[in-house]
Amino acid sequence: MTHPDRLPPTVYAASPEAGHGTRTARRRSARDRDEAPPVSELRDGRLDRAGVTLLLIRDDLVDPELPGNKRRKLKYNLVAAREQGFGTLLTFGGAYSNHLRAVAAAGRRHGFRTVGIVRGEEHLPLNPSLAYAVAQGMTLAYLDRDTYRRKHTDAVLAELKQVWGDCYVIPEGGSNALAVRGCAELPAEIDAEYDVLCCPVGTGGTLAGIAGGLTGDRRALGVAVLKGAGFLTDEVTELQRQAFGAPTDNWRIDLDHHFGGYAKRTPQLDAFVADFHRRHGLALDPIYTGKLLAALYDLADQGTFAPGTRLAAVITGSASFDAPHGGASTNCPTPAGALGPYTMAAVNAGLRAALAL
Ligand SMILES: Cc1ncc(COP(=O)(O)O)c(C=O)c1O
């Protein structure tokens, strides 16, 4: 397989020490260390009983504006957009899309104009998620659901480019080969020992990347957050083919912990998330990381992992960033006062609580 350290030189230039290589062999700069995710070990009797240990890889804490996989997925796309001379980023998402918000924030930070194509009709006033994107300077436009389904076809893209000019198009969810290469950098940044690196799976880009970045006998486990997501195996395989030249055989996807489907919740999931918050002080989002952790506990209970297995779970986003039901947040990166219940005081309190894990 082709590893991310064989990125085209222009793109590779932004990261001279891309994902691979052993941690000990890799000289890490101060900047690398600043950007590496904090790691904490979870002490929990339920895991002890199953004989497994669990590390939380707090990728959500590295860059609160672009938490977790958002920063990794966008990194090389922004480099490519800049190098190819684009001034505008155009992307797609639902009305509560984390990805739209992240692209808006990244565009503002790095000097790109941003256009967000939203699925469905405009609803005013904007929900907090879209209001945040607009506050970051994103221009929103809406596509009816039928056209939205065809958004990645040449015909629809050509129409969009007629309206918005020549822009760098980032797919819905941000998963493409460059995103996968960005995610592949995570394993080498983890300063701890583990056997299985676990993450939630929506479009598959994050799993494709972290599996591609693993070394030795380590394996990756993805937990699908969608119902009937068998197709994701093909998606991850294809993303790895595009990113690395060939898929790796060190990952699998659990399809049994979607709790009813994307953004669906059950009393059991809500109880797990609330209990986890009480015990460990970390508010998991019910869409991604809540399902990931609930799955790991359940799989551990079922004896899926051999005793002694060291699990590491990537916290791919923050609860507030993923709050699609307008729930109050604890660590939202939104400027004070901009979005009703989201305040900087809450941001700081939430971050302090999270860091004190
Ligand atoms: C917090 C969070 N975790 C996980 C995912 C799933 O990542 P992917 O779409 O790469 O599978 C997403 C969506 O991008 C997300 O917002």
C-alpha cells in the first residue's frame, strides 16, 4: 500500500512528518506536541470486569473551533485549495452539519470565502448550527432534497459553479482522499500504548485514515452510527484505495450499535451518555462518540475483546459541536452571546471539566 508519507510533495509540504513511522523514531517538534491529542485512561469497573483497558484520545480538545476529525479532514484539502489558487471553498451538509460549521470556521481562519449548500429548504430564524456558520462568514444556499441527492454529479456541480464561480469543492462530510491522509496522522501522535484504535463511522473517512496510519499489529474498529450501514465497508475500502493506493486489512466496522439510525436516540443510549457524564465528567455527543463508547462497553460485556486488550477510543468531536436538537452546550467554541445558550463562560467551564478527567 502507498502510505501518506508518499503524498505529492506540494501537499506533503505542510506536514514533513506525516503519519507513519514509530513514535520513538519520530522527532516531534514543539508544534507537534502542542497539537497532539491529550490521552486519559478511563477507570471503570465494567471494563475491569471484562479485563480490558480503555484510553480516551481527546482529539476534541486540540482545536475547539475545528474539533477532532474536522481539523484532520480539512488540513490537506485547505493546502490543496490554496496551492491550486482557489479563493472559495464550497461544501454540503444538512441543517445541523458539523462539517459545514467546521468549513466555515476554517475558511475564516485561513482566508477563504466559504459557501455552504444546505439540504432542503431555508428555515428562519437559522438554527444555532447554521447561525454559527454564517457568523463565521459562510454564505448559505439551499438545494431541494432531490437535487441535493445528485449534488456530486457533474451536472449539479457545473450549475453550482456557474452560480458561485470556480471553487474548491469539498464533499459532504469532508471525506475524500486528502481527508483520509489527514486522519492517518493521528496514530503517530498518540503517546500511549494500545492494541485497538476505535472511532465512530459516518462516511468512513476517519476510519479509513486512522487504519491507514496504524503500525505493527494494531487494529482499528469503527462503530457505524447509521442503520443498515453495510455499504460502509466498501466506502472505507474505496477511500483507502484513493488515499493510499490499496486498502489495509487491519480494520472492521461494527454495525450493531446505531441505536435506530443516524441522529436517532434511545432511552438506553441517553442513559449511557448521562451515566458516563456522571462517572467521568465527559459529555459525549449522542450522535457519534456516545454510540462509540456505548458500543465498546457493550462489546466488552459480551466478551468480544480478549482479556488484556488495550482499547483506545478517539473522541472525534465535542458534545456541543454536535448538538442538533438545540441542547445547551458545555464547551462550544462560539463567541460569547452569539447563540443564546452558548456562552464563553460555559465553554471555559466545559473545557476545564473535560481536562480534569
Ligand atoms: C464528531 C464526529 N465523529 C465522527 C464522525 C464520522 O466521521 P466520518 O464521516 O469520517 O466517518 C463525524 C462526521 O464527520 C463527526 O462529526
